[in-house]
Amino acid sequence: MPALPPSALIARHVEKLRSQSGVEKVEQLLHGHGFRIEGPSVTHYGRPVTEQDCYDYKQAVREVYGDAAYSFARVNFVLGGCRCPACAA
């Protein structure tokens, strides 16, 4: 399976979070850390998402949701082909 682009990895994870924890906490995660979902696309501080942004996103997940949610996110990103510093380690 080919690696998903960074924006797709984040968008897919956000959808999972929305189904599990509701919109308010997800909005805190996104807007509090510079991420924005615009249709199928994700931006970070108004620019396209990079692999480094995937790392930053997972750190934001850890901050907002805790270590268990971070571990879950990391596994999903690794399976999706993420190569950020956290997933490549």
C-alpha cells in the first residue's frame, strides 16, 4: 500500500477523533495548534501540510488527548506510511 500524503493522514485521524470525542475537543486540537480542515485538505498555519507537520499534529494530540491517544495516532500514521521523526524512529 503506498504512503498517504501528510494531509490525508491528518484528515483521516481527525475523522476518527470526531466520531469518538466530539467536535469541541477536535476543534481545540486543530485551531489551538494551527491546523485547519478545508474539505478534503488540511493546512497548518495556512500552508500545505508536510511530514514535519504530522509530527507537530501528533504532539498536539498528546497535549490535548494524552499519551494513549498519541500512541493510537502514531500507530495509525505509521500504518499510513508517515515518515515524520516520530514515526520513522
